[in-house]
Amino acid sequence: MTKNALCGCCSVQGDFAKIDQKRSGRASFESINYQESDLVFSLGVRRSREKMNRVYNFSAGPGVLPVPVLEEVAKEFPDYHGCGMSLVEMSHRGPVFSQIIRETRDLLRELLSVPETHDILFLQGGGHMQFAMVPLNLLGAAAEASYIVNGVWSKKAAAEASKFCRVSVIGTPSRAQVPHPDSINVPNDAAYLYYCMNETVNGMEFNYIPQCPDCVPLVSDVSSNFLSRTIDFRRHALVFAGAQKNFGPAGLTVVIVRKDLLGLAGETCPTMLNYQVHSEAGSMYNTPPTFAIWVANLVCKWLVSEGGGEVMDERARLRSKLIYNAIDSSDGFYINTITPSTRSRMNVVFNLREEALTELFVKEAADAKLVNLKGHRLVGGLRASLYNAMPVEGAKALVEYMKEFEAGHHV
């Protein structure tokens, strides 16, 4: 094992971490070969899906992670690159983790083309914490914020914000739908305009960027489609994402915020809820979620090796199209009521014409190694979440099962 003067005990550049720094063409892992077509993974040992007994996991979160990432975590967990201890046992201020968090920030900046006008923060508390942190940090002297409410998560965010300011609701909260762009009118004195880019429960995704005055910051919850599409940071002042869908395990929340918005929090804002505090401390004001950040680092490297956001977007469109086509061609056996142009690429929600068959559908799907297809408890039905690490083969397997189930129960 090559020693590294940086930490005095190990090299932080393991085989998994060695990505072509030139970033020319498709980067690749030095020791990982991931072939989506036949699901062959090589990390010194070769394992097939059958031997590993992997299922296709359609969970909405925590969601599926890339197998190469899981393999690397398993390999390095007890003895991180020869250091004699696990990464989760190391000081978060030591050189090994310090390099990991810096590298993760750099990889995110590259993958999402985040300009230097924005800072990248690694926080905790999930989306629910951001529902409070956004108004606490962005209200300033303003008394009102505008919220586009079109689903479960935007409704929750607006309700939390109402504890701190007046909330001007855009949309029809009683009906889950992406509002028409012309219906969005935001006053110049609004503290910000907030929207959820992809509603995981309701299965809809914005197909446009909401317009607001230049003086009004645009804020978005991008948790469930993070790193699956481009984000225009010329238009977005702040975005946040819980990692447990497209970026890593639960416990990590990423906030990307325009630097000129830091420092607006009032004196009564709790220290741990102040973006400026975390920015000035390099996301280490307190002990960060080191394990989650390490896994997120590996996910970023996997994304780079696969071709980045453009490839992820292509795969997302292909996976979701396969399932929506199966729904639309089922002669009403499967039902999706979302306007086609705003159907989510990440979370396909649908119902059975005969609702009594829903539990049987879920059970027999699980028997076929297609798991976590039950819809959210608030809306019922079925939901297939198709995050970045879901192979296209997973979507194909689900479509095949849907056709078989329909043929066996069609009246």
C-alpha cells in the first residue's frame, strides 16, 4: 500500500477514486467496469446479479444506489485504504476526510456546472429542515414569500414557511398539477419564489423554469431529480436536495446557494440553521455526516464515469417512457392522470382500474424481485421510482411484469 504524507497512514486515492482528471470525453473508474446491459461489475472480483441476489428496488427514498459504489463501500469500510480504521472512525477535520469533502464539492460543481457565485453546503436535517431554513435565511426584511403549491412537498414547505411570514400561494393546493406558466405572478417585494421541481408523491415534474422578477430569488427543492438534469443557476438562487434519492444515503442534505444571499438571517435565527455559519465553516461547523458524504463522493465519481447529467437525463427519459407507454397502452387497466408534458421522469405514479388488485400487484411484483412499488400512504396506488442508479433493465423488467399481470387479470 502506497503511503501518503497527507495523512501519514494511507493514500486517499484508492483505485475507485482515480478518475481521469483531464475530464476529456467519458471519464472512467480505473478498476470498475459497469455494463448496464448485462449487469456485470468488476472490482477485483466479479459478481452477477444472481449471485448477489439483488432485486430491482423502486423505493422513493432511500433509493437505489449504484452497485459499484456499494461494492467499494463494503470493501473499504473496515479498513479505509490501509489506514487501519474505518472512515467513519476518523476525525472529520483530519486530512483524509478533509480531502473527501473538498473533492465532493468540486465534483458537484463540475457535474452541475455550479458557478463561483454559488456556495455548496453539506448539511443535515433533510428537506423538512430546509422548509424552515429557507425562510429563516432569505426573508430579510420582507414580510411575504411566494410559493407554488402543486403537490404534497410544496404544500408542506408553504405550511412551514407560514410560521415565519405571510405566504402567497400560487396554484390550486386541492388539485395536484403543475400550474400554467402564465398563471405565475410574483410581486417585486416578495422575499423569494419557491417551487418543488419534482413532486415524488404526486408524480409530476416541472417542464419549465417559473418566471419571477429579477429582484426576487428563485428557490427550488430538487431532492428527487437531483443530478438527473441540468439546473440553470443563472435563474436559481438556491436549490436543495436530500441525498437519499439520487445522491447517496439518508443523513445528508445539499444546499447550493448564491453567496450574496448569505447573511440575511436575523439575530434570532438558531446558529445551526444559519447558512452563513455553515458557509464560513466549510460545512464543518459541527461534525458533518461523514459516511453519507463519502458515499456521495463515490456516487459523484460513478456519475462522471457514466457520462454525467446528460446521460442520466437520457436514461431517465428512456426508463420512464417505457413504463408510461405500458400504462397508456393498457386500455385503462393502468391509470395515470398526470398531464403527459409534466409527468415525472423520476417517479411514475399509477393506479389499477380495479383497486382491489393493488395489494396483489405489489405482492406478486415482490415475488418477481420488483420491490417497493406501493404508492405513498397519502395517495395510495402504485409508484415506481426510477432514480439514476436504476438500470434500464429494471424498467424493462417492470414493464414485462405489468403486461403479464394485466393479461392475467384483464376483464
